[in-house]
Amino acid sequence: MTDHALNARDTGTTWHLAEQEDHDHGGNGATVLGFWIYLMSDALIFASLFAMFGVVSTSYAGGPVPREIFDLKLVALNTAFLLASSITFGEAMPHLEAGRVGPTRFWLAITGLLGLAFVGVELYEFSHLIAEGAGPQRSAFLSAFFTLVGTHGAHVTVGLIWIAASLVQIGQHGLIQPMKRRLICLSMFWHFLDIIWIGVFTFVYLYGVIR
Amino acid sequence: MSTEPYDAALHAHGDTHGHGSRLGYRIGSLLAIVLTVVPFWLVMSQPGPAPGWTAAAIFALALIQIVVHVVCFLHLDTRSEGGWTLLAFLFTAVIVIITIGGSVWVMFHLNTNMMPMPGGHMGPVR
């Protein structure tokens, strides 16, 4: 989906901005700016979900409260996985710029594995909550919790699919310019998800447990 | 604006991303780890409800960590894309603050001033 948009930008008219500054860069500037705008719009989606959670975060409907159901050790583990994956993606970037295929794929694969661990722990947490009767239908608080954290988890899952596709594509085409551009967008997407998670672990988990 | 930073931007492959200094990236990683460990330690070291300053501290640390990530990992600065990424980011930040802060503020007052419901608990939306 994204690739179509990128290719359309390549063959179509380029911005005057790209003409001036990026004539030898295959129009990276316009694509990166466009992807940045997408990330900002995604941030607004998460803002509305955070707002919804904030409004109903104490509407327990007689059900379980955060202190009873949140396992902070599990959340700390999950946070460590996601932060580590953000750092390992950063390790891939200099290799990407230098065009070294092997190390780029290595760090990208490590990032993917850490992301997979994150999604795995989150699914375990969700199934555990539902099993003990704290499912999304129990109270407004839990509905908002599953929506917010689940939306973030869905984003991470899409990121994992994107990483897997990139690993295959790097193997097929090497680190050609369009590939580098896609990976730059992917790295922005991945760091963005880690930033959203800062809000989740602070606002939902830590603040939920101490209030 | 001098021509030197403009030239640096012109020649940087990968545009806004990946060309940040490795030192900046290492410092960012280190800060991110510290800013994650401290709030978890603050909350996990004291079971049960914590005093108000703990909540204020974890929110302040989260805000700092978001800035660290945006600057060191997303390489947001005043120069990338001629300042448009920064402008878009600031615009988004304003909308995010209005959305979250406004919703919580308005609904809190609405809940506090709500008439007690007959036979039910007065309180937040259920």
C-alpha cells in the first residue's frame, strides 16, 4: 500500500522543494515529510484514544481496579523489549546508510524478534486478563484499556509484518535507494510506536497503579 | 542563516533520518533507559497509593523521555525538511494537549457537578 504511494511520487511530479534540494536523492525529502505527516495524524488517533481512556479511567463499574489486575513486572519486561528494539533499529541505520546488507539485516532481524516478544507478552497479558474476568466488556475502564493498548499492539504487529517484508526485499534487491527510503520510513514508524508506549506505560499502567 | 548547515542538510543521505551523530544517538539511548527505569522504580518501590508528587514525577519523566526520543531517535530539528517537520510536530502537540487535557478537564468537572442519580452511584460515566 505504502509502496504504491511511494512509487507514484517517484514517477509523478516532484515538489519544488525536492527539485531544489534533493534532485540526486530520488525524492526522499518529499516522502519522508509525507510519512512524517502520516505519523502526526496517527498521533492524533492515539490522542483521542488516550483522551477516552482518561475520561473513563476510573469507571470501574464495580469491577477490578488497575492495582488488582496490572502486573508491573510484566509491563516492565514489555517496556524493556520495545525500548531495546528501538535501540537495535538505531544500530541498523549507519549500516543502512553505508549500504552494508548483512549487518542491516542482522539488526533488523533482532528488532523484529524483540517486537515479536513484545506482542507475545501483550497477548499473554490480554488472555490472562480475559481469563480472570477482566475482559473488555467488564467496565468502561477495561473497554478503554483494551482499545488503547490493543490499537498500539496492532500497530506493532503491522510494523512486524513490514520488517519481515523488508528483510525479504533486502535479500532480493539489496540496499537500493527505494529500499533505503522504505527502511527510513519504517524506522520512523518503529520509533514512533515506542514514543506512544511511553504514554501507555506512564498514563495507563504506572499512574493506574498508584492512583 | 549561514550556508554551512544548509550544505550539511543538502549532502546528508537519508535526509531527516539516520544521519544524526552516533554520539547523540548513544546519549539518547542512555537517557531513554534511565528515564524508563526511574518511573518504574518510583512506582514499584512503594506498594499502594503513592503521594501526589510520584504521579507528577512520572508524568514529568514521560514528557522528558518523549522529547529525548523525538530529538535523538526521530532526529527532529529546526532544519530538517526546511522546518516543516518541526511545524507539523508542534501543531500535533498542541492538538494532542487540547484533546487529552481538555477531555479530562471537562469530564472531570462534569462528573463532579453531576446530580446524584436515584438508586445509583454518583460518579463517572459507566
